[in-house]
Amino acid sequence: MDNQTKENAGDILKIDEALELLNRELKGKSDEINRLISEKYSNLKEIISGATHTGKEMIEKTRQTLEEAVAKGEEKTKEIGTEIDRKVRSNPWLAVGIAAVSGFLLCYIIEAGKRPK
């Protein structure tokens, strides 16, 4: 064998040794890399799960708040209706006059919008 062939063979042996060393190191590190990746993903999974749970809680609280607001609104409307009914019964002619004036004003406003300018 000539010197060039011996150098190439020596280089190939060095490359093989380096690759073998890298493979051994990677096998040892692959478990650690897999563990780190699984930890990161489990943290992400926990965060998403927590956000989903928090979102559901917020939706439930909002629904309850809206139900309470609707119930209070219904109650207030009934109170106002009862008060108006009481006032109309105590003075029916005033209620008729207010209704007539309101109707006249409403018709006047509608007609004014239809007139050419």
C-alpha cells in the first residue's frame, strides 16, 4: 500500500471512531432529550387544560350573572308595570290624555319625516 492509501484508511478509521463516539453519546442523551421534551409538552398540556377549565368557569359565571340580571330586570319591569297600573287606576283621565298627546306627537314626527324639504 502506498502512503496515500494508508492516510485514507487512517482517516476512515478516525471518522468511524468519531461516528461511533457520537452514536454512544447520542444514545445516552436521547433519553434525556425525550424526557425534556415530554416535560415541556406535559407543562403545555397542563397550561391548556387549566386555560380550558378557567374558560369554562368564566362562561358559567357569565351565564349566572346574566340570569341574575334578567331576573332583576323582570322584577323591576313588574314593579314599574304595577306602579303605572296603580297610577292609571287612580287617575284614568290623565292616562287617556297622556296617551292621546303621545299618539299625536308620534304621528306628527312620522309625517314630518315624510314631507319633502
